[in-house]
Amino acid sequence: MLSDALLLIALGFIGLLFWQGRRQAELARVHAQRYCQQHQLQFLDIAWQGGKFSKAGRHFGWLSRYQFAFSSDREHRYEGEITMLNLRLQQVDTPVYRLPED
């Protein structure tokens, strides 16, 4: 009886973590697309690179890194990185990229 309750609690916790991870991934995509739009870049794709429990300032939670690809001139592909802590954007890093010729 108690083992069944613990199993249900564990399954519920795993489900919650999965759901939270999906929300974080969706928000990372939104931030990458917004960054590209603000800097007149073409957003290509995004992929999760890894995560860990971490503390940033006074916030504690799941820190994930996402790699996103973009193009500035439709010929070259560049890869930037987005860091998210829980559902908060922490940082966006991009390499130096070529500006399109007019």
C-alpha cells in the first residue's frame, strides 16, 4: 500500500520534470527566434545541449544550455548558445557573424 503511494508520487514527479523541461525548451525556442528577429537574422534550428541543477544569484533550479543555429546572409550557418535557469533566460551568446552585403 505504502509502496504504491510512493510509486505514484515518483511517477508524478517524473511527469512534472518532463513537463517543465518541455516548457523550458519551448521558451528557449521563443527567445532564440526573438533574438534572431531583433538582429535581422534567419533562425534555423535549436537543440538541447545539456542541463544540471544550479544556483544563479539567489535563484536555484534546472540550468539548461541550448544551441541554436542562424544565418545572417543565407549562405553561412552560425551557432549561438542560450542558457536558461528554470523558465528564465540567463544569457544569449553568439559568435561574430558576417553582416549581409547590401
